[in-house]
Amino acid sequence: VDYLQRITDALVLLSATPVQTDASDLFWLLNLIRSDLFPSPSVFAEQVEPNRYLSAAVRALRSPDLSAAERRTAAGEALDSAAVTTWGSRFLVDDPLFAGLAGRLDHELSDNDRVAAIRDLEELHTLANVMNRTRRRDIGRFTIREPNSVQVQFTPAQQRLYDEVVRFR
């Protein structure tokens, strides 16, 4: 992949499988794709540090077990934690989206406001510009797999090859 990256004008990598790697593996994958954005493991560690708190804020705002006030409080505390990380103090606190979100959490949120806040939090995620995570619950029935077998006859040459492979095995 590194070689392909160097000899092409554009590179698109797609996966239909979940990325289940540790931070080190994820760094090296992202470094292959965008070494300018992810130059070293230490910079990457700083970049992703606020994400745990941004994700906690999303979970709080989605939680059916918390009251509206508890959701806002938990999300606000998570934002405060994100703001004091190294990356957060350098970049997040100056982001108008972050500042606006923090201000909105001081007031009661309608369901539409809460959904907008979650969308803004996901946009603030430091890997949002290079990764897209689509969840089944976000797109519904579209993701239901409905397998359908189609019977296709071998050509005579394919049938001979198949028969020979089976015989050899």
C-alpha cells in the first residue's frame, strides 16, 4: 500500500468489515493513507485522546436511562474532559463548533437539538475526516442481508476442470 500511495495521484481504500485493531495498528493504517496528518505514534496518541470523551458525550446524550438534565450534565463534563487533553487544549477549545456545543448544553435540548448535538460531537471526533463509521441502527433495514442463491450451469470447460479438481482431491 505504501508503494501504491507513492506512485498514484489518488488512493481510496474501502472496507466492509469492522476495524477492530488496537491504537498502534490503527495508527499505521492511517499513516499509510495520510502520513501528513498522522506523522508519528506520539502525535496520533495526542490526536485521539479527546475522542474517548467526545464518545462519552454522545453516549450520554443518547442514554435512555438518564433524565434530560443528567444527559446535559454528563455530556458537558465529558466535553470539559476533552478540552483539557493536550489536543483539546490546542485545537478543540478554539473550534467554533466545540464552543457552540458547550454553550447549547447549558440549556434544555429538544429531541432535534439533541440529535444535532450528537451529529456535531461526531464531527468533532478527530478521525472524522478520514474514517466513517456507519452503524446498523443509523440506517435500518438497508443493512439486512438477504442471501439469494442463483444456480448457474458450468460451461463444458468449467465442468471438466471441476471434475478434475474433485477427482484429484
